Amino acid sequence: MGKTKLLPLALGGLAIGTTEFVMMGLLPNIAAEFRVTIPQAGYVISGYALGVVIGAPLLAVVGGGVPPKKMLMLLMLLFAGFNTLSAFAPNNTVLFITRLLSGLPHGAFFGVGSVVASRLAAQGKQAQAISIMFAGLTVANLLMVPIGTYVGHHYSWRYTLAGVGLIGLLTVLAVQLVLPALEAEQNGSVKSQLAAFNKLETWLIVLLTAIGTGGLFCWISYIAPLLTDVSGFAPEQVPYMLMVAGLGMVVGNVAGGKLADKLSPLNACLVLLLTMAATLLGIYFVAESRLLSVLMTFVAGGCSLAVAAPIQIMMIHASKGAETLGASVTQAAFNIGNALGAFLGGLPIAAGYGYTSPALVGVGMALAGAGFALALIRLKASQAQPAPVAQVVAG
């Protein structure tokens, strides 16, 4: 199956990545228009993440028997509609509600898309196929987020969100015209789908995702003050550094897919989480150097997306019979990691330890994620051992 068949998934990833990450740069404009503080405006970011956590398992279960192509179109129609409504929000409260609703289809789209990509991929190329979908998210961080931020600053943040809605509609059209039709895999009851979460393996993957990837969010949540107050970059240079991180995401996403297909998804996750911990430790020690900060920002950006495809493949394999639900739940876990990383990374700053301190918290979270990966390796090894054969003693 040619990679072009997966481009509609990448376009959807572009739309989702843009709306998720562009809000960080638009908060001052939203706060000014609605006459609220920036922290109050920041509730709209939490609202979107909450929508992802709620919508990922809920829509995956409800749409379990719907053919994937139809489900992807319905999800993206919801996404486009709620983002467009966000562009017309009259106040911060309404914007919070529309952003929460915009987040509902996020996890299910990536969950269904991951299963579709893995089914269309050649044997041994599943993780690389999934990385094509996440490529849209990386391009969003590289190009669309800076463009959307520029539009929001110089014209209106409403145009940016309306543009996201337009990309969502283009995704619906692309799915209809390009993506092959596949039969629905899940026809079981809700109870049978939820049975996948009775296994220890499934929960270890969820913990690996929520805690391990939270390490990167410790760093990126406070990257702007780190770059300006510690590394010495001017505020107007920060968007360019974010583009460096976005370029790292593009490279890391491709590398993570190839590594997972070569080593196995689980071993790739272990390697990447250990690399993440080492990178964050490096950021702590070299943050005062501008040159090394550029290098480490690129590497950390790469780590942030490299684990995405391996984790999705792991969960798809672990949740047989409920693959879409499993792959959707990992998206909820990523967003829990986002919230945990931002919260825990902010604690040492509030205690007066400076803007390099979140990186050390991130090291601990990444190592904890690696610990869950090691626990998974031991669990699989124990399951692979043959059962002892009872000896029959002749009387």
C-alpha cells in the first residue's frame, strides 16, 4: 500500500497538532480581548486536554462497530465544527466549552488512524506507517504553529481557529477521496472491549505513556522563560527556537518509527525514554550556552515525538479485539502526561529553584517511564516461558 494512501491521516494530524499547540502562543491575545488574566485564558488549554481524556475512550467505544473510514470522517467533522465555533466565542467561558468539545475527537481520530495505518502497512512496517500520520503533527509544530501565532498576533486569533476548521474540512474530503475503505474490526460489546484493560500489560503501557512522556512536558511547558532568562535569547527569538524543536519532532518521528520496526516497539521505547532522560539532564547543565541550547532543543524535540509510534503499536498489540479503544486511550495518556509534566515541572520553579529545575523533574519522570518499560519486558519474558510439564511416573 503506497504511503500516499495515508496522507489524509497526516492532514488530520496537521489540523489536530495546530489547534493543540498554537493556543500557547495565542493566550496573550485571547486574554487581552476577553479582559482576563493569562492564567485565566490558559484554562482553555486545560479544557482541550480534558476533552481529549474524556473523548478518547468514549468515542472509541461508541464508534467501535463503525467502518474506520466513516468514523474518521465523522470525527473530523466534529473537530472542524467545534474549532469553527471556537472562532466565534463571545467570552472566555464559551471558549473553554468549545475547546473542550474540540478536544473530544482528538484521541479517537489518532486511535482509529493508528489502527488503519497498521492494517494498511506492509509486514514489519507498521510503526513507520503510523509515523506518517504523526508527521502531520510534527509539521504543525514546525510551520503551522508559528504561522498561526503570527496571524493571531497581527490580525486575530479567531482567524487561526477558523483556519483550523478549514483544514479539518479538507481532511474530511481527503479521507473520502484517498483513504481505502476497510471493514470495522470491533463488533463486540462494550464489556468485551473494556476487557482489554483487565491485563497488567495494558496498564503498564498507560503508565509508561502518562509518566514517561510527561518528562518532556516538564521541559517544553517552561521553554520560553528557560530560553530568555537562562540561555539569554531575546523574546522575539523564542518562536525560532520552537521551530528548531519542531524540526527535531519531524526527524524524531521518522526515526522512532524506523527504530520500533527494527528493535521492536517495546525495546525502542526503553531506548528512547533513556535518551530522553539523558537529554533533559544535558539541558539542565548546558542551558546557559546558546549554541548547546539550540542543539539540545532539537534533540529534545526529536525525543518528544519519537516515542509516539512505538507506543501506539505496543497498545494495538496489547488490546486485541479493542485496538481502536487501546490506541485512543494512549492519546488520553499523552494528555495526562502533558498536564502532569506542566504541574510537576512548575513546583520547583515556585519553590525558587529556577527555570532549569523542571528538566531535573523531567529526568525523573522519563526514568520512571523507562522503569515501566523494563517491567513490561520482564512481564513478557515471564509469559514467554513454557509452562512446566508434569512428569508422569509409571506405577
